[in-house]
Amino acid sequence: MIHAYRIAPWRIQRQWIGNALLAVVVLAMVAALYLNITSQTAVAGREIQELNNTIILSQQASSDLHTELASLTSATAMETRALALGFRPIEPNEVEYLVVPGYVKPQPVNLSSESLPQLSMLTIPPEYNQSLLDWLDERIVTSRGFQ
Amino acid sequence: MRQQYALRSQVLAGVMAFVALAIIVQMTRIQNSVEADVFRQQSENYAYELKTFYPNRGEIYDRNGRLLAGQTTVYEIGVDLRNVRDAHAIAFAISRELEMNYDEILGVLNDPPEGIAYMVIADFVEAQKALNLQSLKKALQDQAPSGSYGGLTGLQFNAHPQRSYPENTLASNIIGFVNREGKGYFGVEENYDNLLAGNSMQVLIPADPNKAFEIPKVPDGTTLILTINRDLQAAAEKLLDESLGEYGAREGVIVIMDPRNGELLAVATSRRMDLNKFWNYNTIYDNATDFNPPISKTYEPGSVLKVLTMAAALDSGTVTPNTTYLDTGSILIGGVTIQNWDRNPWGVQNMLGCLQHSLNVCMVSITSQMGANTFYGYMDSFGFGHLSNVDLAGESAGRLKVPGDSDWYPVDLGTNSFGQGVAVTPIQMLAAVSAVANDGRMVTPHVLYAMVRDGRQYNVPPQYAGSPISEATARTLNEMLAISLEAEASEALVPGYRIAGKTGTAEIPVNGFYSSFETNASFIGWGPADEPQFMIYVWLEKPTTSPWGSETAAPVFSEMAQKTVILLNIPPDNIRQQLRALK
């Protein structure tokens, strides 16, 4: 074996070249992976931004519609519409009261919702926003802290 | 030959190794240089952006879930000066759509202030106008040749919420308003400003796209549900407007409260403001007390205060309903002669007659017997001279002079007994008289029914302000007031319902003397007398058709009470008693 390498030293060079190429390939793969992850992250970040904008726009639209509905059903608007439809305010002597078994007088509104309470704390764990270098740095700092 | 190549290769490898080493050394040197710290600091400064997230202001509803204050989207319209392609087009479009001066806009665009990249042209622009401009910008961009820019390139639109009041002027005195800086003024908006505004949140957002971050969900400001009944409020405001015209009064107030728990159901004032145009405040109101007179404007209440004088006399044992006295038409107190409202003697009267005919001489007589300490002790317990603690901004405490004050004279004991020489607010009168309607317990008037936060509703329990009189005294006086109205055939009576109440006519001091022509006419009443569910206070300032409360405020009370029983679904007494018997 040794003899074979002695008579053909280019084998050693080929081995070096092979190792170097392997390293290049590995580096290229890591770079490609990194590029892929980075691009995916960027796309996801952009999508999150767009979704957030959509949420904000939806909330604004909902709020606008809610207020518009309140304007359309305001006391003045409803009275105007009622009069236009031929209604008139009832006179006290025209009111008839009927006893309805089980009738319960309307109670004030309850605006409680079944949805979960809004979150006000940040909840993303560090694994999702730490880079490898950040993680290494943290480990080093932590290990120093223990010493 | 091979050795020569080997040598060359080794030299080349050595050179490359040296270069690589030099690069590493240089990198290490740069990393640890003095300048590196500066650059590192700069990079950290740009690594994160501190962003503040503002919560949406809480909404305001009436007790039946009608929106009284919400949000609407408006736009900030600005120009990114680096991207402006056609300043003329931008100036022309904005001047046409927003009715602004073309030359001014063009001047600013052509010669912007030094060192700015973005300039706000207009803020709080209505959504429709902003959308028109956005459509125009898009159309011009679409028409532009491929690869070039549209005429409105550089024009930017930023949407943000603005407070909106869908009922416009309705209950403006209760709600108050929010200015463009987001600060609440008057009414609920000021009193609960911190709750409604919520808490903003500051978050560091990384510039590195690889670092995930969570946009905080900032909780909205607290939503408030008021005790106000929108339809009753609208009816009260409409009736008040009609009454001012009918009786020639300058100003007026109608307040409706549930005497059992202090919930204010309607607070109508004659001066109201479209809250969506709050900048008109100065043209509508002369001073801050005009915004919500029921809580901030003091006046001499006149004979409605006799209810409380009689309550004190009965509760202290000074008189009973059957106690009699001889009314000679005048009485001397503190060196001053006090006369009845008609300046006539009424002969022998008991306490029922005293209330029924609203006799000043009677009141002076019983307060003289009661003594100043007892009388003022009761008035203090009824809350005069103190804030009622109503949850609306701008409340006034009024003024009750007491023995020992530099400006108190013995005659004040007499005049105070029939409501002159004492300054109160309508809300104080309601709070005090609620003790009579509510079995001796005085309520704290309030407008907040519930708060909604994080999807949960928290109802506000009623608060009581003590028991200045006993339950027996309250019931006795309640009955006396109901009988006196019936016996008088008062214009305040409500068909089908037994009502208790009292009129008031107070002379207004003009240049240091009381005027017989300018009066404050008022009426306070509640019903149904045996189970009070509403208490109404009417105050008409300087009515011109008649100075008397019995001829102006009393009929307004009756009409308001008739609307109230319909809107609150309170059946007539006979039906209500039948229903009670069935239970």
C-alpha cells in the first residue's frame, strides 16, 4: 500500500483534492440550506406581515361597519324612518298591557364574549428567534455564569 | 521537473496560507479595534426598532347595547418626497378632493423643509375622500406607460381610527368627547379616560429577518355600558326642546333616575353639541358649567327643598303629619319678615296642608322649632355642600352656608328651609330626595352600568350614600307628598299612576335682590308611589309664560312620566297590583 503511494504520489494529491472538493460540496450544501431557510423565513415573515395587515384592515372595516350600523339605527334615524312609514308615537291611553305567563322584562345588555381573553404577554420561546450563534453565545455565557 | 512543480506548489500554498492567515489576523484586529465598538454599538442601534402599539379606545354603549361612541377609520395623507414624480398632479388632486389651496401645496412640495423625507399634507381625512384619491392614484398608475410612474406616485395613505359618535348630539352632555390627541373631555370620556384609553405597549422588533417576533396583542381599552336608556334620553331631549318653546324658558334640564339604585336613565340638557364636531365647543357653550348643568350648574332650588325640610322635621320628631300651626301669612326670623308665596295667611294648617300649599311660613316655623344644628345636620346628611360623587367629570359641590360661616345669618335658617339662599345642583337634589322614595336610603347617582374587558363583563353594584332618615319617615313623607299632589289636582299627575312629588319656584337673585319675574321653575317627582321605579327632576330656567313651577315644570314632569312608563314598560297601578297579587 505504502509502496503504491510511493510510486504514484498523485494518489495523495487526488486524495487532497477529493477532500477539498468534499469540503466545498459540504459548504455549498450548508450555504444552499441556509439560503433556502432564509428565503423561507423571509417569505413567511412577509406573509405574516400581510396577514397582520389583513387583520388590521378587517378590524377597521368591522369597526367602521359597526359605527355605520349604529348611525343608521340612531334614535333620530329610526324616528324619521318610522314616521316616513306612517307610524306615530303611541299615546298613553292606547297602551294595552297583557299578562303573559313566564314573560321576563328585558334586562340590560350583556356584552361578555365566549372568546379567549386577549393576550398581552409575548409567548414565543427563544428557540424560534435565536440563531445558532446566539444559542452558542448564550451557552457560553451560561456556562461562565455557573463557574 | 516534478521537484520544480512541487516547489512551486509549496510556495503557492505557502503564499495562500499566508494570505489566509493575514486575512484572519486582520479580521481579528478589526473585530477588536477601538472603532469596532463604535460600529458594534451602531449595529445594535439598528438591530431593533422600538415600536409602540396603541390599543383601540373602548366603546360606549347604552344599557340596551346601542352604540354611543365607537371608532371610524380616517386617513393621514402624506407625501414621500423622494418619490414625487409630478408635484403639480399631487397638488391638483389634493386641492380638488380635500378643498385645500393648490398653490400652498405645490409650494411645500417644491420647497419642502430641510431634512425631511415624508411630509403630512392632511390628517383625519374622511375615508371616502381618501379612497377617491387612492383610486385616482391607481388609475394614473395604470394609464402610465410600462416602466414609468403615475402622476400621484409619492402620495401615501395611512389609515388610523378616530372617535365617532353615531348619535351625534344625543346625550352629548353625558358622553363628552375625545380630541384629536386622544384625550377625553367632559362626561364619561373624561371621567373614565384611563379605562377607555387602555395601556399602550412598547416592543423591540428585530431588524434581522431570521429572528421571529410576535406582534403583541394589545388589549383594547375598556368598553363601558352606561345606565342610560337611549330611547328615554331621546324622548327627554325632545320634550325638553318642546317645553322651552312652550314655556319660553331660557334653559332647561330633565333628569330621570332609578331611585332604587341611583342609575341615571336620562340626563337631558337644552344645550347640546354634535360630538363629531367637538371643535364647535366654544361657539355653543359660554363656560364649562354649561356643558352639563345637571351636575355642574348650581342654583337656588326653591320649594322642592321643602321635601327635605319636612323629612328632617318628621325624622327628628319636631312634627308629625297631624301637627297643626296657625298660618298668619308671615313670620319673623333673624330680624327679617318671611311671607308665603302668595303673601296670604292660610289659617290653621297641618303638615299635609303645609306641603300641599307650599307654605314658606310653615317651613320657617318648623325649622325654628327644630333648631339650626338639627336642620343643618340633616341637610349635611342629605349631601348638600358635598359632591354627590356622580361618575361624570365636572361636578360642582354647591354651597350650604352653616352657622359659624362668616356669611351665615340667622335669617338664612328661614330662607334655607324653603330652598332659597342655598346653592345645589339638580343631581344633588335627586340624590337627596331618593332617600324619601327609597325607604330612607340615599343612592349615589351614577351612569356606569358595567365594564367589558378581555371579553368579560363586570357589572357595577349600586352604591348607597347613607340613610339620613328612617324608613318610617320616608314612607310617611312619601304618602304625604302623594296625597298633597292628588288634593291639589296638580298638573304633575299621571293618569293611571299614583305619583309623589313637589313643585319648586325659586326667585333668582338679580343685582343682590330677588326678582319676582325671573324664576327657576322645577318639579321633582317619582312613581309609582308605592313602588318607585323612576324619579324625574325638571328644571326650567326663567320661564316667561308663567313664573310658577306648578304651571310650567309640573306639566312637563307629567308628560315625561307618561313617556317614561311606556318606554320602561311600567304598567298602570291597577294592572301592576293585579300582577303582584298573582305572584
